[in-house]
Amino acid sequence: MLDLDNIEKAQRMSLTTQVEVALKGALIAGSLRPGSRLVTKEIADKLGTSITPVREALLRLVSAGVLHAAPAQAFLVPEVTQVGYDEVNRIRRELEMLAVAAACERMTESKLEELRKLSEAFHDAMSNNDVEKSLEANRIFRFTLYKHAEMPTLCTLIEQLWMRIGPCFSYWYDQDIELPATTYRYDELIDALEKRDVERCRAAVAEVVDKANNLLLQQYLA
């Protein structure tokens, strides 16, 4: 006999996961600003779903430390201090070097070809000064690369750290800035991956993390 309660629960969990993924992407891409108030019903109405999966997804993000619970079925995107940002960024830098080293050791030609295409998509978006596409293409490239490390716990930790500082990048949507298309590229990293040079891969990832950090400190946290 079919257990309708379990089926309903499985369907709800699947929808909860979809909502969670959407919220994670919004945090990482800077679509949600520090201090933003997220109201459960408003998100449910926007996504065309019931309140329950939205609330469950938001509570998962509270448990991960990337949102704060607030009264009246609301949640807050935490403010980011420079001290907090520096701490997260230092940890993230080390974890991403670890991930890229493991990915380099497991690299194949098919994986490389995929990464080349993703890096070009990112470079094209940067050249067109398209903030939204640049942030999304950058996220896809980096997490595709880190997925090849075959270390899911490590990838989860990196994702959580990105969600903590991603809202800082919301300033890009407001300001008329020129994206650093000529300098913020992945050519060195791709070349190091092609040559299976672990140390160069680590150095290349550290460099792009530092460049993004410097850009943010100069224009947002300064």
C-alpha cells in the first residue's frame, strides 16, 4: 500500500531543496543585500508555492549560519563587517586552494573542456560589463571546478562561506563601475590544470581570491 504521508513529505522536501538552491544562488550572487528582510509569505507568493517549503528552506540557511531568524515569519541577511569578511575570506582562500589541488589531481580532458567553456562564458560576461551574468558565470565555473575535487564536505563548507560574503557584492548592481575584465581571468588557472601542476593551481586560485577581495575592500568595505 502506498504511504501517502511519505510521498507528500518527499515531494515537499524536493520543493524545499529547490527553494534552498534558489536562495543560496541569490546570496552568492549578491542579489540579497546585507540587512535584507526576507518574509516567508512574500517569497512563497513570488515562487508560486506554499509557505511550508519556503520556511523549511529558510530555516536550513539559518542552521548553516547564513541567515538570521526574525519575528513575524521573517528572516534577515546578516550585515557583514570588515572583520567578519576578512575572517571568512582567509578561511575560504585556504579551503579553495585545497579544493583546486584535489581537482587538479583528478583532472581529465573532458573536465578540462567543460571548464574552458565555463571560463570563456565568464570572461565574455565580464567583457560585456554584465554584473549579473558575471557573478553567476563565476559561481558556476568555481563550483564546477571544486566539484571535481570529489570532496563534498569541503565543497559544502566553501559554499557556506560564499553565502556569508556574497551579499557584499550587491554594491555592483548600484554603481557604475567597470568590471576588471582584462585582469580578472582564469587563463593561468586553466593552463595550470592542463599541465596538472598542483602548486600553480593553488597559486592561481589564491590570486583570483585576492583580486576579488581587493576590489571589494576598495569599493564596498572601505
